[in-house]
Amino acid sequence: MDILDLTAVELSQKIKAKEITVVEATKAVLDQIDKKEESYNCYVTVDKEGALERAAKVQEKIDNGELSGPLAGVPVAIKDNMCTKGMLTTCSSKILSNFIPTFSSQAVINLEEAGAVIIGKTNMDEFAMGSTSETSYYGPTKNPWNTEHVPGGSSGGSAAAVAAKECYYALGSDTGGSIRQPAGYCGVVGLKPTYSTVSRYGLIAYGSSLDQIGPLCKDVTDCATILDVIASHDEKDSTSVERKDGKFTDALVNDVAGLKIGIPKDYFGEGLDSEVKEAVLAAAKVLEEKGAIVEEFDLSLVDYAIPAYYTIASAEASSNLERFDGIKYGYRTEEYEGLHNMYKKTRSEGFGPEVKRRIMLGSFVLSSGYYDAYYLKALKVKALIKKAFDDAFAKYDVILGPVAPTTAPKIGESLSDPIKMYLGDVYTISANLAGLPGICLPCGIDSKGLPIGLQLLGDCFKENNIIRAAYTYEQARGKITNKGLEA
């Protein structure tokens, strides 16, 4: 087996067994980046020198017995909205094109303490605003399955890097589906934990009440293993909670007997591609054959999720992005007359069209006279959506559905119609509004040779239910190739 075909956990085991060195694994990834990066554009920054230096130090610690965890020595890529000390962190925006943080995000610190080797920072939609990874200042990332298609977004660089074997796993962030949807488009596994499970300290905020960091990996085992490492209580994040419900890897059990799975009828109506529908329902049948109890039910409120999400997310974005003004750090316009003109020109030149669109929308819904009519109403809808999920999880352990209405669209199709791009998030955003955990894994290939994603949602702090269901399905599914499923 090629070294790049190994999962993160498999590589770690071979490093411990002295079959592969950390430097060899790191060089293999860097060589793959040299070969493929021009075609895919997965990275904003690749730290070759730093990665090789770190690899040698980690190898020494493994040899000395200082590092023995399941991720020690494994190369990882980090989405470019997570601060990394001494490494360029741009959010794929011109306004942060020269920003080098003096600290790292807590999730990155947790990985480094576990012995991870950071390869670099992955491309993304600017400030995580988008569903295709086309709004990046550094150009679009392309889907490794077919470079004419998008990898999804906003964590498209992370998902594509895993799919292209340009890293063993990556971190992404999910505000409205930005881990799960690109995982579906790129045929990898992506896990969004319950809100507050992974510290948001050092994550450059888009929507503070919605953002959550999570892993993008080759399989479910890697996802659970990485979540065990990055999940931690952090006093620097006021929303962070301390989890005392055991390890996520404990849920890697090939058994769903008695697990109750609900399929929302609302997710399988108009707008869903027939091939996606067929593959997702076939996956449900596999779980039913493995002993799960599968039923259809009415979830309701699905039609209200998109307007509620974009109202709340844009409002929080307009507030969070006020800090980027060219004063303390980041890009500043070269020619200006007075302070007000400097602000105006810096922000006009520094932000891209999609970010400006959401700032303007957010400022509008928070403005006097419109706050009650739009923002307050959206918060009420958010509470109703949470209640609808609470009612559903009183009956079911897992909710199963598609991750997106179609497989990956062609590059350029979504940007020409922003509303179409927003509607593509219909199956993912509710989990963020309700703070729920969700996982996406491949369940088939369409007639164009593109992966189809299966999404499993769980109740708050019930990641183990979705990990167990995903792992069981993955074991029964067999390998996915561009020719389809292989037992």
C-alpha cells in the first residue's frame, strides 16, 4: 500500500512500529503537494521547512517515549481561519493577506501537543462566507474528483487536500455546513461536533453562535480519534463546555441493533436530485438490514431555516468584521485622506463581493426599525427549529438525510446566482441553528463520477450515536472509488 493511502490512525501505528518515520510521511505529503497543488489549489500557505523541522522533533519525542498518542507524527492541514503562531493566517482575504498571529487557536495547540505535524493552511471561502470555496482572494479550490467542479465550502481546501492525499487529515470549521457539505462533495468524512465541544479560541469568527471546528478525514475512525484530541474545555472560550461522557472512539462499534433512525420526509421533496435520493435511501436500507429501526417522519420548519440562518449569520458577521479596519493589523489602503476615508478605502479594497454582501445584509437587519422585523424574528425561528429537533430526538437517536441537494456543481455556476448557493445549504444549516452534531460520509457515486454524501445528525452531546451509525454503515458499504461502491 502507498504511504499516502494510509489513514491517519494507520500511519500513526506504522510510525510507532518503526515501519515509517515521521520525516518520510511528511516528505511524502510535501511531494504530493508539489505534484498536485497547481491543479487543485488546496493551500494558501505550505510551510515545508517548518513541517520537516517539526517532523524531526516529533520523531525524537516518539523515540524517547514522550509521545505515544494515536496522532503522533501524522501530518495535518489547518483551515486558514484558525490562528497559527508564526504562520500566515489570511481567512483567504486580502484584508488579512499579511497577518501573522502571535498565538495559536486552542484546537491547533491540542493537535500540536498530541504530536501532529502542521503542513500548512488550506484555502477557503473568504471569511468562511460561501459554499463552494470560490470566493477566496487566492482563487478557487478545485475538486480532485473532477477539476471542473467545486469542492464545496467553506472548508473546501481542507476537504480537497484530504481527497487529493495532500494531507492525512485536516481541520475545518462549520457555520452552516462548511465541514459536512465539502466532505460530501469530495468523498471524504467530515464531522461537526456539538456547539461548544471544541474551543473557538483563535478561530477568526464569522457567526459566533454558529461556528464550530471539526475534522475532515479519510474514514470515521480518524474522525472520532481526532475529535478525542481537539475536544476540550477552554476557559478562554466562554461557550466552551467540559465533556465527561467518555471517548468518542468508544463509539466505533459495528452494531446498530435497536438504534432508532428518523428520515425527515421534508428532506426528500422537490429540489433533491434523484441519484442523491436513491443513494441516501439505499444507505438507510443498509442500516435497517444491520438492525436499526428506520422510520419516516415530518420535521417541519425546513423552509424557514435558510432565511433564519442567513439573517443571524450575516448579523453576527457584520459585527465580527468591524474589527478589520486597517488600524492595528492587516491590509491598509496606500492612499487616503483622513481617518474616515482610510476606513472606507481599506474595507472596500480588502473585502471581496460575498463578504460585502453579507456585511450589508447583517447591518441592515440590525439597524433601527428593522431589528425587530428581521433579526429578532430570526432568533424566534431558531428557537422553534431547536424545539422541532428536540421533539424529533425524543423519538429517534439519529436523523438521516442527504448533505446537499445535488453533487458538486461546476465552477462558476453558483457564484453567478448567490441565492442558488444559499439554497444549497438547506440540509446542513439547521444543525448549526440548533447546535447539533452531524457527520457526512460518502454513500455512492453519481453518473458524472462525483461522490454523494450521506448526513447523520444526532442530539446535542450525542456524537457517539452518529459515530456508531456512520462506522457501521462504512464497514458494510465497502470502499468507494470513482467507479462506485466496491465491497
